[in-house]
Amino acid sequence: MDDEREGTQYVVVVAGTLTDAVRRATEARGLTVTEERGRLVFRGRFSGLVALNDLLFALDDLGLTLLSVRQSA
């Protein structure tokens, strides 16, 4: 399996602002982030729930409010 394809694709939506700290947390995890309708939408592959939880805790530490998490095809 190709490294880009490993893991499960997730979409995480939070309320908050795209700051330098958020951008660094995103880039460190190889995720993409877009601003859509006043929300931040993170997309990327996670090797497991531990990696996904790591992102969720990091976003919480940055003061962002979690709105949704879902698997994506």
C-alpha cells in the first residue's frame, strides 16, 4: 500500500480562526485546512484513533471548538 493511502481519511470541523499555531499543528500532521462558512475544516489520513485523538486534543489546546468528526471516502 502506498504511504499516501495508509490510514483512514477523516474530516474534522471546528469553530475558530486559522492562526499560525493552527497552521503549524496542521502542517505537522500532514493535513489540509480550509475555511468554509466561518469554520475550519481539516482533512487528512490518520493511522488510527490515537493519531486522530492527538489532533483533537491539540485543537482543544488551541481553544478551538469541535463541531464534527467523520470518516470520508
